[in-house]
Amino acid sequence: MKSELELIKNILDINNDKRVPVLLLSSSTDLSEYADQVVIFDSDSTIAQVHNLLNSSFLFFLFNSSEHGILRILGTILASIEYRGTIPIFIDTGRGLPPDQKKNLGECYFHFDLLEDINQKSFSIFLENIISVLSPVSGLGISFSDLIQIFGKSKSLFYGISQSTLLEQVLEDLVDQIGGKLVQTLPEELENLEAIFISVISGKSLSLQIMNKITSKFASTFGMEFNIHFSNSVESDLQGYKTMAILTDLHPINEIFPVANPFLMLDFDNETEDTSDELSFSNSKEKPLKENEEDMRFHILGKIFSESEVYIFDDGGLPLFASHRPAGQEVCLYTGLFSAIQSMSSDLIGHSPDHLTAGDKECVFVSQKGPNQVQLRGVAICQGGQEETARNDLKVSMDLVHRVMLQGEPEYAINDKIQGILVKSFQKGELSNGFALAKYQAS
């Protein structure tokens, strides 16, 4: 997929401040210079090593349907992420799938046969817009939860893509493309349509007057009753507009993610917006969590720590950080238990243990001195075979605790502070593909 990867690299270079990690799955040992990570696999076997890498709210699957056996490989990957609540968006650069096979992937299927030059341009515009939407500079009624409702469990989706130096021209193109698809659609499918999603990349930020002109054009064409979601991003060297519009249905978030309540409503109003590449540690305090918000928080933490449970505590067992909520137990009792185990093991074997095994579970330990010589201890519980992932989770968690303590945060407040930072960073797309901070892309 060299040509596709070259196009992606060009797009990501333009959108460097909206960086997304690129993972290449390949049976070839020729590593690609265009990907952040390459996983070599035997296409005749289950892709087990990919399982731990796919951990995001959105995953963009770029594939060439002309490749033999590609659907079976896609099926294997999708089966491994199905329970995680991840929304897949499929981008096909091959000859295209027949209708019966396309149905298996759902409505979030976008086809660009790159053998035709015009499709290469459309592919670039689509990918640029879909990436820029994750962090728009302005817009009307667009949020991350809106994106989840627009793309999650879509049953009807119609899209148009256009580029021109003239705003009127791109709007006419989008209306014509979408209208041409609607006239070939059954009436019952049209009844499901509820939302219009518009993304515009422009040379400078659009004024409210221009945004209103664009949204009015779609409302007057397709119906005033539609929910309109508008996103605008800036590409300073661009002369004109790169646009994408989608008509689709909407679904409640708890229907898209039935395992938990909507998890994008945590209240961080008191925090200043962070636009840096790394996590920031402001002195503001999060508001107390309501019960259902706490469920949402632990749901996201479970996605970040997908293969381990991490607990950091002081020498007396006071919990400083917990990635999970132990079933039926208070976290302080749980960490106190591990503190006792670690101390007893140290007495028995003469040094603090590196790990202990119990049945099919592995407990990986770490100790270090914190500020004011506080003894920090940590444990990560994992299944056998996941020790390296657990060690990494534990190491990064310990580092976060240490950095917050250096800022003088009281021990009782550290847990909520770090959990809030991780959840917010996950929502912003800074934590993905396992537990890694933004500065460790795709690691």
C-alpha cells in the first residue's frame, strides 16, 4: 500500500498538530518508512499480536479490497475489538466491495479507487477533513460525542466531497453528489436521516456569517428539521475550500456503547485548555464526581489499561492511584493487602519482589522513593504472558504519581487528579494504541 501510505504521510505532514498514529499490518518484512509501527503477521493465522494495539474510540481501517483474503483478515481484527466499544471507519482504496459484503462492514464504508486520479484527490480531502474534525478551530454544535453519534451504528449514510476556490461551487457540488445518491434510495431509508455533518478546511477561519450561509444552504435543500453539525479547520496555505458533507442517522451514545453510560460528559470546566504535546498538571481541582460519572471514568480507564490493573500506594497502603475499581473491595483495602504482601515477601526473600505468580495471574511490583522520601510502591496485575505490558503500565503510572507529588499535591488528592488527566487526554486522542503518552506516539 505504498501509494496510500505516501498520501497519508503528506496529509499528516500538513496536519502535524493533529497527529494520529499509523499502524501498518503487513505480511512483508520490508518495513515501511511511512508508518509509526509495523506488525508483521502470517495472514493464515489469527492476528493475536494486534489485539493489544487497537484501543481507541475511533479506528480508521485503510485497506485495498483488491487484495486476496483481505476481508478474512479484517474480520479477525474486528472480532478482537468488538467488545471494546471502538467505532471502525472503513476506507477502501481498491476496486470496491459488492453490496452483500459491504453490508458486513456497515454504513461507515468509504470507497476511493486510487487507480483513478480524481479519487486520489477525493481520498486526500476526505482523510484531511476526518482528521481535522478531531480538533477543529471553530464550528457550530460539534463535539466528540456528536462524532460518536454520527458514525456509531450508522444505518444510513450519504456523503459528498469537493474542493474549489469558490465557496458556492463546493456547496453545489456537495448538494449534487448527495442528492444523486438520495434519489436512488428507498423511502424507508430516507426516513432514518436526522443529521447533516459538514466539515470545511479553509485558508483562514470562517466567520459566523459564512458558516451560517453554508448551513442554511444544506437546511434549505434537505430540510430544516435536520440536526446540523459544522466543523471548520484552517490550512494557512490553502486557496479556497476542501469540504466534506454527510447525511446520516443518529443513535444515543448508550446504544453505541451499551457497556457503560455516555463517558464524554465528565466535568472539566475549571481546567484551562491544554494545547501542548504533553500532559499538563494544572493546580485546579476537578469537581466531585457523581456516581454515574465515576462509572464513565472507570470505563475509560479500563480502555487505557486494557491488559493490566495498576495500583500505586505509599508504604502504609494509602492508595495514590488505581486504574480499576476492585469488585466488592475498597481500593485502600486492596492496596493495603499488596503492601502487606510486598513487605512480607521482602522479609522472606531479603529484597522487594519483582513479581509474584498466583495461578494464571502475575503480580509485577515496583518501588521507588518519592518527594520527601515517601516510599512509593506499585503493583500491576495481569494475565500470564502480559508482563511486559504490565511493566510499562506500572512504570508510566509511577512516573505520573511522582510528577504530581513534586508539584505538592496532597496524597489524598493524587488519585482523582491523575485519573482525571488520563480520561481527558484519552478523550482528546492523546492516549491511544495501549497506554502511551502523546510524546510516545503509537508506542
